[in-house]
Amino acid sequence: MSVRIPRCRSSRAAAAIALLALAAGTSGCAQIGDSLSPAFVDPAKYELYDCKQLETERKNLVSRAKDQEALMNKAQTGVGGTVVSEMVYRNELISIRAQQKLAEESWRSGKCHETPPETASAAPPPAPPPGAKPPRSGLR
């Protein structure tokens, strides 16, 4: 006695299993960036940077990460945008974040501190009092 399974049910079941396997396989990709990030950056990149250079670099990296995330968000609005976003922009974002992590480690190991914002030292010179004569030039 044999049991016959209609063909369409078995192909649907196989398709469902394949989709579940695909979903399980790609769900691990979301966490891959954290474990592979050191592979995207030269570990000695910031070794010779001083605190001022590191401060500038950290600000630039924050700006680049925001720009990259904005590009990814914009790409996701189109048809197939999620795939395009992941394939085109994700690796660059992983690289930027790895650079940020390395710059942060160099910042901490160098015991660097943020430069305080400039105060009134850059203020323009005071205006001459009213009624004062303009300075004379030596030419006639």
C-alpha cells in the first residue's frame, strides 16, 4: 500500500521550505557587519594621528556615516530598493563604522579630549567712535 502525494502540494511544500531556508540564511547577514568590520580597515590607520587630527577624522566619519545612511534610506524607497541598498551601500557603511570604531579606540588610548568651542576671541574689532576722523594714508 503506497500513499500518493499530489505533485502540486509537494512542489508548494518544497518552495515553502526553500523560502524559509533563504530567510534563515539572510537573517544572519544583518549581524555580519559587526564581526567582519576589522577586515575593512587597516589597524594601523590612526596610529600616527595626534588628537587634533583624530578629532577632525571622527567628525568626518560621523558625517560620512549619516550621508551613507541617507543614501540607503533613499534607495529603499524605490522598487527593489532594499536589495539595491544592501548590495550597493552596505559595505561602504560597514567600512565607515569600522573606521569610526578604530578612530574611537585611538582617541581613547591617546587620552584625547574634545576641543572647546571658540569663544569671543574671534570677535571683530570695535567700530570707531562717531565723529572720529578716518586714518590718513601716507599718499597724497
